[in-house]
Amino acid sequence: MTVTDEVVLVFVGDGMDGHPRSPVQSDGREDGRGMLLVRSLADEWGVSPAAGRVGKAVWFLFHRAAADGRGAEVEGQVVGRG
């Protein structure tokens, strides 16, 4: 996790290839809500391949309220916005 005056940036990795999926939810399940939360709450998010191994990293970014009103740029493959 990286926190600056402008953004909070979080990376979460796993050992699986491919883009993350959001399975159909049922009220009885306690798993599978991670991407739903990311898509609903993050200002920006994306997926990057893991360096030198199988897997990926999902990153998500929250813009912090800055006095000058400017946001920050993030390098990566943006696949969605909140």
C-alpha cells in the first residue's frame, strides 16, 4: 500500500492467470465480493501481470481530497473506473 497526499494505492496479488471475475452472489456465501467492492468504491483500478512468475496483481486507487483539487496519475493497464 502506498499513501501520499493525493492518493491511496493498494496492490493485491495472487498466483492465478487471467482477469479477476465477480461470481454471481448469493446471500449465503461469504466469499467472492472483493471485485464488487473494488468496482464500487475505488476511483480507479486495474490488473497487472506478476513480474517473473505466474499470477497477477489487482491494484486500486482512491483519490484523497487535495487542497489544489488535482489527482495523481498511475501507470498501468486501467480496466475500470469506480
